Amino acid sequence: MKTEDFDYYLPEELIAQTPAETRGSSRLLILDRKHKSITHGRFSDIVKYIHPGDALVINNTRVIKARLFGRRNTGGRVEVLLLNPAGPDTWECLVRPGHKLPPGEQVFIGDLVGQVEGKTAYGGRLIKWQYQGNWEDVLERLGHIPLPPYIKTPLRDPERYQTVYAEVPGSAAAPTAGLHFTPHLLDRLSANGVRIVPVTLNVGLGTFRPVTVEEIENHKMHSESYEVTEEAVQAINSCRNSGHRIFAVGTTVVRVLESTCQEGKVLPGKGNTDLFIYPGYQFKAVDCMITNFHLPKSTLLMLVSAFAGKEFVMAAYQEAIKERYRFFSFGDAMLIL
């Protein structure tokens, strides 16, 4: 299957540069896979589609201040994006300019000093850090929230790039489908008998790395860490056993559940997943999905196309463009039933 098959034209003005004025006020495009119908609504309408006994599975990861600006030995500027822990005080990182940071080079960010230990398969660097005190405090003091490169407008409130249920620090990007939920909306769902179930996937390079190969089957996903608790597993499997549906909030939740599902049951545990879902994949754990609108030729668009059918999804995207929906991280949402 060709990467070009997942391309589409998006007018630049439809790329959302800021969050919706109030959290939860976004538009919602509803796709019914059975009837191949597309309808329009507001995100708050989602309570009509999630029924008592259903499970709403959320990703409770929290975005860390993973973007760091510093200097090299020569005094030249350098930018570092922390991706995944790779050992004691060592992180997999993306760096710019990469060619200026060979193994052995140092990076200076305030009183934080990094030593380049090696290169990674995807062109990043392994950096071992030296610092005083607590690592989380160092990042809070020196780091910046890493917004996607297509967002050019500074974010006035960094919490708008966090979900209201973000608890577990570790992500370099937000699980953006969850940005639409408010505490009030979650309370309404819970009061209606919907089970709110948290899992964790720390969003890293695997989620937003572009597909550069011609044939998508040749793309290799970068591994991302996850955790599914015993309590979450009991809630999810109980829901499935009683004939209710599993709603995944975002592609990250889809990847967690599909990675841990065996013989029809989601299993508990901690680990890493490099699962790449594209058309032809047979879903085992997820019944419905809430997601945003994704970049052309991205693994996220391929995952959604696997879930709802490529032609149906691409037609829905054209409908969203015609109706002037807002796209990408701060954009509107899609509900796939």
C-alpha cells in the first residue's frame, strides 16, 4: 500500500493555531461505519453515543517540558527534544542541528550538562545528563512544552496542551483527542453509568514521526512505553464480557489496547509497543474511537483508515474541509462508531 494513498490537500487556514475558546466546545464529526453515514454536531453531543455500561478508555499521560534550548561546546545554539528514558539519567532525544552533535559532544542548558553517548537508528541521539537535585524540578525550571511544528502561535496557557486527567509525566506530545473533555463532561458520562478507565502511553517519536517510505509496510514505528493496570483490565474485560462497547479516546489508547489484547482479553502490564496499525489490521479490543483530524500521510491517519475504511475516512476528511472544521492538535474531533 502506497504512502501517497493517504495524502490530501488541507488549506493552511484550517490548521488550528490555538485551542477552542473553551475546552469542550469543539465541533464533532460522527462517522457511522455500519451505515456509512456522516453527521455533524458539537463535542458535548458525545454523551448521546456512549451508553451505560460502555467503557471510555483514556490516556492519563502528562506532557513534560521536554523541549530544551542550549549551547554546544563551541557556543553554537542547540535544541533538544526528550523522547524516552534509555537508562540512568540517559534519554533518547531529537536534536537540532543533529550533524553538529556527534558522540562525545556536550550540551549546556543552564546548569544542566548533557554528554552525547551515541546515535539512534532514527537519527536521534542518546544523551546522558548531569544535574543537581530532582530531574522533574530541573525540567520544570529549564524546559518548555513542546508544541508541534505546525503550531506557530505561542500558547498562553500551557495547561490547554494537557488533558484534564493528565497525571503520569512522560510524554513529548499530548494525546490530543482527550483535550476536548472537561471534568463536567466526564462527570455526566460517569453519572450515566459509563466506566472511565485510565491507561498510560507516553507519547514519543512513534506517534508523530513522518512516514518517508514509499510502501507503508516498510515503515518502522518507534517504540513507546505503556502501562495497563490490573484495575483497568478488570473494568475493560468486564465491559466486553457483558456485551458493552470499548470507546478509545485517541490513537494512543487504541495502540495500548490492541498491543495488550490476547485471545479477546486485554492483559495488564508495563512495556513498550511499536505496533503499526494500517489498513488490513484486524482490531481485537476497540469498538469505537474518538480522535482528532490527522496530518496527511501520517501513521495516525493510517490507523484511523484501518478502523473505518480508507475511502470512508478520506471522504469524511473532504467533508470536514468543505465544512471548515479545524484540524490537528487543537482542532475539532471525530467520533467513529
